[in-house]
Amino acid sequence: MNVLEVKNLSVRYRDIEALSGVTFEIAAGDYVGVVGPNGSGKTTLIRALLGLMPFDGEITLLGRKIKDFSGWRHIGYLPQKMAFLDQRFPATALEIVVSGLYCRKKFPKTASRSDYIKAENTMELLKIGDLKDRPIGKLSGGQQQRVLLARALTHDPDVLMLDEPTVALDPRSREAFYLTVQALNKDRGVTVLLVSHDTGSVGKYASKLMYLDRSMVFYGSFEEFCKSENMADYFGTSAQHLICHRH
Ligand code: ADP
Ligand code: MG
């Protein structure tokens, strides 16, 4: 079954056409890396797929048109890192993770004891159990990012959408992060859509690569990407070699 079907998607911000004519499908169990330069429409794509942006074209998520879609509990979303987490932001790491569960509930929106246990287990899984009682604003960027990942994971989503998840991480935590996501994909069959501007490291983990530059420039495997004449024209042969050589 296709998890996602996108046909001729276009998104505008007033005078900017951020995306035009984007068409692709993602099958259950795929791990798609979305790459492209700054401003190429990656965040816009994710936001449109989550029903957060007006768009032209057609988006079908888990078999439902996006405007009729209600199965948000099957979707996990890690937004691009926000700068607003003030030192004094009045929530602990555990409360942030728990909020990933109760914001999907109908009223009354209160967290149950089992919600807290679930959230704690997810934090253990990501090896951040020791952070649970710390105020979120006092954590490092990398720690905050892992807390937000735990929040996106704690309701066992079937589809995970991650927007630049490793920007605030040092190289070692970055590797650990990618391995965690890979294990979710391989062992639990979670479908992953991961946005990054780092083509090389995404190519290493994802089973498919999408290269966006306001429209779809490439969609296929990393091996196909490295052989693609289209990509050689786009980057120049030497830059393409550099990306593929690091693999
Ligand atoms: P990426 O995530 O690939 O860096 P974005 O999807 O954030 O790219 O942005 C794509 C284009 O849309 C950029 O030119 C950006 O400046 C523009 N854009 C993004 N958000 C807005 C907004 N809220 N209002 C107007 N223009 C926007
Ligand atoms: Mg972005």
C-alpha cells in the first residue's frame, strides 16, 4: 500500500512559488531522504503533507485525501528546530514528551498514568531517561532535539516526518540519531520521511532520495542518484562525485 501519494503539488507564499508540479509516491516501509539547498521547499513540502499549508494538486495520506484525513495518531512529526525554547519555558522534558500523547486526545486533554509510563519508556529508548525532570529550556540543543524526537515517537506512529533533525547535534549524536531512526524503519517497519541538507549522510541511511529545488529534480535510490546524468548536470560531475564518494 502507498502511505503517501502526491500529484502535481504546488504551494505559493504570496509572490513566491515555493513548490511546483511535485509528484511522487511513498510505499509503506520506505525510508525517503528529502534533500536540497536552503529555500528549496523542503519544510514547505512537509507542512503541506501535514495539512498545514494551502496547496494546489492532490495529497493522499494513508488512503485519505488530506482534507478528510483524521488519523493523526499514525503520524509522528518533528518540526525544524525552533529557537523559542526560552530558558524559563515552564515544562520539563518529560512533560514535553507526554504532550505528544495528549494533544492528540479529544477533551478532556489530560495525561494519564499510562501516558507518563509510555513517555518515560520512549525517553529510555532514546537514552535520555536521565533528562526527564529537567526544564526543557535548560537543555542543550542536541538534548532538546532528542526530547522532541521522543515526543514524535511516543504514540508509536506508522509514519515519521522529520525536518532537519540533526542540525543541533554533534557528529556522534548525529550518527546515533540516524541509527535510531534506521532501527525504527527496519525493525518496526515505520515509514520515514527525513528532510536534510546533508545529501551524503542521508544517502547513507535512506532507501530513496528525493532532491528538491522548488520542483522535483530527482527521485530514486542513492545509487541511481550517483549515476544520474540529470544530477551530474545539476551539480557538475565533480560535486556529484564528492557526494557519492563520501558514501
Ligand atoms: P527549505 O526548508 O528547503 O529551506 P522552505 O520550505 O522553508 O525551504 O522555504 C521555501 C521558500 O519559501 C523560500 O524561498 C522561503 O523564503 C519561502 N518561505 C518559507 N516560509 C515562508 C513564509 N511563511 N512566508 C513567505 N515565504 C516563505
Ligand atoms: Mg527547512
